[in-house]
Amino acid sequence: MKLIVAGATGLVGSEIIRQCLQMSEITQIIALARKPVLIEDGTDPTSELTSVVIRDYGEYSDDTRAEFAGADACIWTVAVTPFRTGSFDFAEVKRVCQDCTLAGFKAMYEAGPTRPFRFLYFSADGTPRDPSKKPAIMGDYQVMRCETELMVLHLPAEYPGVEVCIAQPGVVVNSTSVSRAVVASLFRVVNTFTRSIPNIHRAELSAAVLDLAVKGFDKETVTNTELVCRGQAALKYTAESKN
Ligand SMILES: NC(=O)c1ccc[n+]([C@@H]2O[C@H](COP(=O)([O-])OP(=O)(O)OC[C@H]3O[C@@H](n4cnc5c(N)ncnc54)[C@H](OP(=O)(O)O)[C@@H]3O)[C@@H](O)[C@H]2O)c1
């Protein structure tokens, strides 16, 4: 299958790229990012990976659109995450999170994907589904992410042949540095006693969304708990297949 990974240099996007290079089901990867995608061990991208560099996730040249043609699925990870919102005015945060999602989707759809075309959109745990229910913390941001989810859920009605899925992970933990590994371990300990802070390891999350993109969506919204289960099962299957 041909998979587009949008936001391929991000925290989650880079792990998705690392994993999909090892999946036999994925034969073509379009890594869409604002800078060239290099594989983590520093080797050049293999022939199945095409690094497509764009200046802005809201603008797609004819060359970029041509790379999208015939795609089976897209995993869209692009967003300004809550911790980074302080660096931008809200209009820009909304543009990146919402307008660019629609612009990217339209460019892929207009390029002529296969049918069904699976579009998996990254949201976050705790995002309200009702825009009139504004949360007390980061209310405007949360409502904007809610409205983006609703926009994505509406796409199949307007664009025939499209299937959508919303992933709602909790805090993404990872072990790419010592400090991050410590935080990841802390979450593991806390999680042994309570699920009060929903979280997921970057590898589990990436495995889960790749599994959904390859096998198809069985529901429109996938919760953090479901992503953890699916991701762990997919990673276990991969490890067993290698032995
Ligand atoms: N990290 C978490 O703990 C967490 C938890 C729950 C949900 N999520 C969701 O999961 C998705 C991926 O998160 P992540 O942690 O991988 O995020 P990330 O690394 O901060 O960013 C994801 C992508 O968005 C792009 N991006 C960020 N700010 C941008 C801006 N101002 N203009 C244009 N592009 C921008 C980044 O491009 P560059 O690589 O070029 O910077 C990157 O490719 C997001 O939707 C996020 O809300 C994350």
C-alpha cells in the first residue's frame, strides 16, 4: 500500500516513519514535512520512502500533488501541540491545526487516491465532542480541536470513497533522551496504580495507527486505551514474526 505520513519529522511522525519502513504491507511511503526526512540511524532513505518537503502545510504544488496520487491512506499528525501554542497567536494555531488539515486532505483527494482512501487524523484525549462545552483549561484551543474533529468526521459525506478515523492519544511518552526515558518510567509506575493521566508510548501509538491504516478502520474514534491495546498487540505480533 501507499501511505502518506504528514508531519513526518514530528515526535510521533518520525516513529511512524521508522516503523513503516519495516512493514512489508507498506510498499510506498510519502513522508511529508517542512524539512527532509532522514531515517534515525542516519542512513539515506530507502527507495520505498519519498521525502516530500513543503514550505507550509496549507500550500501544495503540482509536484507535491503528483506524489500523492494513488495513495491508499494518510496519517495526519500535523498540529501545534498545547505546549507550543504560546509561541503563536491563536489564528495561526487554528490555521495550522484546522485549515492545513483540510488543505492537505483536499490536495490528496484531488490528486486521485485509491478507494477507499483512509484518512487518520491525530487529535488528543480529552478533546470535547460538543463545541458548546468549553473546557476550563485551554478552552479556545480545545474547542478548535473539537471543531477540527467534527470537520474530519464530516469528510466522507462530502468526498465519496473516503474513510476517516480520529485517534485520541493521551500524553505521548518516549525514550529518545534520558530525561524523556525518566518521564516514561514515571508514567509506567503511575499507570500501575491508576489510569488518571492517560498516556501511551510513542512506539505503541505509532504501531496502533499503522495497524489501523493497513487493516482499515473499525470505528471512527479510537481512545487512548484502545490505542494502547492495539499498539501493544501489533508490536508483539511484529516481535514474534521476527523470531
Ligand atoms: N505529544 C503528545 O504528548 C501528544 C498527546 C496527545 C495528542 N497529540 C497529538 O498528536 C499529534 C502529533 O503530535 P507530536 O507530539 O508528534 O507533535 P509535534 O512533533 O510537535 O508536531 C507534529 C507536526 O506538526 C508540525 N507543526 C508543529 N507546529 C507547526 C507550525 N507552527 N507550523 C507548521 N507545522 C507545525 C511539526 O512540523 P515540524 O516537524 O516541521 O516542526 C510536526 O511535523 C498532534 O495532533 C498532537 O496534538 C500529541
